[in-house]
Amino acid sequence: MAQSELQNHLTTNTDGGIIVLAGNRLLKYDKDLNLLRKVELDVEINERLQTIRANDIKISELVRFLWW
């Protein structure tokens, strides 16, 4: 698991509540901080997306090198 996946993130919602990303869990709270919903995210998908992004960067650097 990558280091960035272990960090927590917090964002506000339009109804006054908050949404928290904690590890591989997404938690939604209302404005009184009552837990409304909890969802487990598939971490393997994140790892695959990071691999795809890394490969895209390598390919774009190679194309830039060959083009110039």
C-alpha cells in the first residue's frame, strides 16, 4: 500500500456535513457529526490506476525524447 493511501482527507459537503477518506474507507457525516454512511473502497483499483499513470508518464517522456 502506498504512503499516500494511508493519509486521511476531509472535505465539507453542501448540506453542512463532512466526508472523510480514512485509509480505504469513505465516511459521510451530517452537520451534527452523526455517521450517515460508511463505504470500503477497493485499494487494488487505486494501485492499478497508479501503475497506469506511471506508465503513461514514462511513455510521454519517451515520445518527447524521440520527438525532439
